[in-house]
Amino acid sequence: MARKKIAAGNWKMNTTIEQGIELALRVANAERNISITTILGVPFTHLFPLQKKIKASSKILLAAQNCHHKTSGAYTGEISPEMLSAMKVPYVIIGHSERREYNHEDNALLALKIRAALNSKLKVIFCCGEGLEIRKANTHINYVKNQLMESLFQLDANEMKNIVIAYEPIWAIGTGETASPAQAQEMHASIRSMLQKKYGKRVAENTSILYGGSVKGNNAQELFSQPDVDGGLVGGASLNSDEFVQIINSF
Ligand code: PEP
């Protein structure tokens, strides 16, 4: 089984529902390579209306950008994985650096979220990545290894089928500064070798590892041509349908 090539957009806290529908339909109706798994990570409020508007034949999949680690209960303002799965939302993004920073989500909490999401039959896009200080200190590989060990490596090999990893160096997110293709490849190859050590060759070969951090229409092709880069998690550029479609068509 060849691993999936994936273009995933992360809209963050952007667009009204009307704007979101327009954006999603532009992507859905554009000429694009439909063998690329295309995912839109949208605000919770948009999931239901987009499900109604996007035809299954357009092969666009939706992701929530977060979920709680409990199934239900007195957690005002939260959304449970169970709720997403009951809506048939296939993916959830867990561990985005903005949630780690602004919502103080640590590796232990993210482990609980991943467990809860898989228990509810969601697929997880798990984000990892180092900040600038760590990169400058040249300890980025070990830093990411620790993130994987503490949040992800509780899973068994069979459960890893439902995991996509997104390597997102924080210094490249929303900054316009992209990791070089060589920097991305170095980390992706290291992650794959960590997967191989923990789970064996089959899991390592079958797990898609996305790069995120200022992916644009004009740099996607070079990044995606790296042997261990299986696609992108795209923030800002996913808010422009033409550019996002260009990224999808960059493989
Ligand atoms: C992101 O939010 O996951 C991201 C990578 O953002 P950007 O593409 O804007 O850097």
C-alpha cells in the first residue's frame, strides 16, 4: 500500500460560514488532481453546512481543528470527538502549535486527545515541530522525537493506520519563512526512522508525513518532491482557492 499524498488546509479562525462555503466550493469545483487526498480543516461551525454543500463526488474531506479528550460532560464550550464522529467528520487536527501555545496543550493532554479521537473512529492529523530556539540549539530532532514519544507512541501498530503526522516548525508558521526542502526532508526522514524503530517498516512506509509552515503555490512543488514529504498542512495559503489548488496540483 503506497502512502497517501495529502494536501490539507487549516483555515484556523477565519471565514464566516458564507465565505467558507464559497471557498470550499471553489476548491471542490476546480480542476485538480483528485488522487491527492484533499482535506479542509475548518471551524466547528462550518462542518455541518459544508457537509451539506460539498458533493461526495468532489472528494473533499473535512477536518475539525481540535477536539476535547472526554466523550461528554461539564466542559462548557468544548466539542467531543464523539460529536464529530456522529457527524461523520473523518479527520481532526490535534496538537497544532497554536493550541499548544495559546491553550497550554502539552504532550500528555495531546496523548489523551489522540486516544479519545481514535476511540471515536476519527483519523488524526497530529502536529509536531520545534520553535526557533530549539532549532538554533540544533536539538530539533530530539525535541520532535520527544513529542512523538509522549503523545503518539502509546498507540499500537494497527492504530497508526489512522494517524497522519504533520511536521510544522513553529518558526515557519505564518512567518513567510519556509523550511528549506533539505531541512524538511531531514526531519521527515528522522520521523520515519523513529516510526520504523517503534513500529517496524510497514508502519513507517505507510504513514503520511506532511510538512507545514508557509507552504505556498511557489514552493510546494520543491517541498513535495522530497522523498519523505507526503504533502502539506497549509494555513494562510489555503484561504485562497487558486493558490490552494495550485498546491494540490504541485505533487
Ligand atoms: C498552519 O497553520 O498549520 C500553517 C502551517 O500555517 P501557514 O501555512 O500559514 O504557515
